[in-house]
Amino acid sequence: MSAVPSDEVFEVPAASPLHLVRGSAPGLFWYLTEPTRCALDVSEFVATRSMLKGAPAGDGHPVLVFPGLGAADSSTVMLRRFLSGLGYQVHRWGLGRNIGPTRRAVDGMHALVKKVSDDFGGPVSIVGWSLGGIFAREMARDHPHRVRQVITLGSPYNMSDPVQSRAMPAFALFSRLHIPREEFPPLESTRPPIPVPATSIYSKTDGIVSWESCIEESGPRRENVQVSSSHLGYGFNSTVLWVVADRLAQAEGTWAPFAAPPGMAGLYPRAA
């Protein structure tokens, strides 16, 4: 089961396929303005709700939504309501505040994926915000036949150095409650891509995690989609929500890279 490695267990690989810069942290300006920019993301969501009504409708399959570090299901209410309105069976993670890979969280996520998949009779999609996205990717590795696709929102699953996340002190604060470090998985860069379609949504103005840590090399059934968003605002940002809706609407067993609809291409910066 995955988690963001703590300082004492984090090992930097000899070479990274993305050649990430060791010790690269988000700019201080972006970090200090996170709350203000999150408020702007919420305001934008309210102002563009009519536009979001045109997002692709869902096919009714179940979608699990995992919150980020330090957050609970209350942080994903707007995201879940949006997806429910598109026709999906949306499930919260229901494991309290996400304080990292505690035994309760790890066992609970495995059980949730199994239960929802069994109840539905097919695979589920998982949308994970920040640390929740790292968890989502591990669920896909452990249950490839139960997970339909994974969408991550500012998830630093490809970190090459702990300082690439300004959330590491908070993560370390809860480390005594986490599973033993020998149960932490190898670094993402040392493993093959996850076995299900994956979309990594990232922002170069993310003030919490470096955007380089949130992407992987594009390939068959995996992609990186750049947006303009704060880290705290991913779940409220209209351009993010559109990408999530577009990705979830793909028929099971099919996949094509994200393409912004006519008239919206200018809202998506050029991808890295």
C-alpha cells in the first residue's frame, strides 16, 4: 500500500525517467497565496456552473473520491455533487480525516474498493486529490481488475525528494500512526506504470507540491493534463472538473488522450 514516504525512509533513485530536480519546492509566492487562490477557484466554480452543465454525462458506474492529506470527506463535497449530477454512483472514502497510511486507512481503502466493485458487479473509477491520488494509484496496482481508471489531482506520486512537497512536515507529524515503513512500496520511478488508464492533473502554480512530482511520462493509457489551479482548489476548479468528467465518460475498455472541447482550448496551458 502506498504513501508519501517520510524523510527517514525516502531514497532518491540514481536516475529518474523524468530527470526531476532534486530539492525543487513550489515557489514561496504560490505557497503563500494558496488560500486566496483557492477562494478564487471556488468563485469561478460558482460563476461557471452553467458551463459545467454541458460536461459529458456519466454511464452510472461507481466513482470513489479520496481526499488529500489532512482533509476529510467534507473537502470533496462539491466534487462529489458535481459527479453525482452527471449520473455516477459516487462514494466518499468514509475513513475520517486523511492523516496518511494508518492501518485503518490502508485496510479500509482495500475493503471499500472490493465492496463497491462487488456490489456494482464491475470495476470502479477512483479520483484522488493529492495524497488521495497516491492511494488511488496503489489501489489500482493491488486491484487491477476492480479499478477502471485513476484520476489524480495534484498528487506528488513521482517525488524524487521530500522537499518537493511542502506538506511533508504535516505528513511526518502523523508518521508514528502509520503502517511500518517496511510496508511502504518502492518509489514510483522504479516501477512500471500502473495497469489501468491514468490521468494526472497538475498545475504549475501549485503551491504545495512541485508540479514535476505530479506527472509521469505519457504513454498508452496514461497522460498528464495541465491546468491553472491552486493546490487547495483542485476540487473546485472548473477546468479540473471538466477534465475529470471527460475522462470518466470514456466507455469501459476504450481510452483516448484528453482534448479540450471547442472554445475551451485556451483554458488549458500547454502540457509539459
